[in-house]
Amino acid sequence: QVQLVESGGGLVQAGGSLRLSCVASGRTFSTYAMAWFRQAPGKERDVVAGISRNGGTKFIADSVKGRFTISRDNAKNTLYLQMNSLKPEDTAVYYCAADPQYGDLAAGRSIDYWGQGTQVTVSS
């Protein structure tokens, strides 16, 4: 069983920045691909960014490309999402996810583990 705990959310003005963190339990963090999803009020949960086991492969959603960066530190069992140039439409609950298959995360299917989420609110 893997536990994922997100932190770093909060209230920020448009144009500002936040860095989200997701800490995974256990010592097998490096065996999982990781991703960030978000869910805005009244909308479906959508993938934001993903990263492979060793960080060598990444994907980023078009809606955040050029503004958000995903990274991981396997020694710290931690996933990060650096969010710059935030917009009100970025307001959502952001979820950390883990799965052995990078492709499953990219497709949003059969994901093994989810965090509880952290709220990001961007004011205009």
C-alpha cells in the first residue's frame, strides 16, 4: 500500500506562483510513474502533467504548457509541481497520482494510487 500526501496549495493572485509537493510512503517510490491531476468545480478530473520513474520522460497538458513544470526527487520520495503565471482558470483541487505504468497516468486509466488533494485558488 502506497500513501500520497499533497501540500503547498493555497490562495494566490493571478500571475503568481505556487509549488505543490506530494510525499509518498515507502521505499519503492522510484518504481512508480507519477502525475498531477486537477478538478475544477463542476468539471471532470483532468491530467495536468506526468513524469516517468527516473524523471527522464515528461508530459504536460496544453492548458498549462510553458507555465507548469513537473519534477521528482526519488531520494526524498517527493513529486513536485511548480506553477508559474497562475490564472483564475487554474483554480482547482490538485491531486497526486502514482502508477507503475506511465501510459496509464497519461491516459488517466487504471491508476493505482491517489492523494487526498490540495486546493489551489487563483484570484483575479
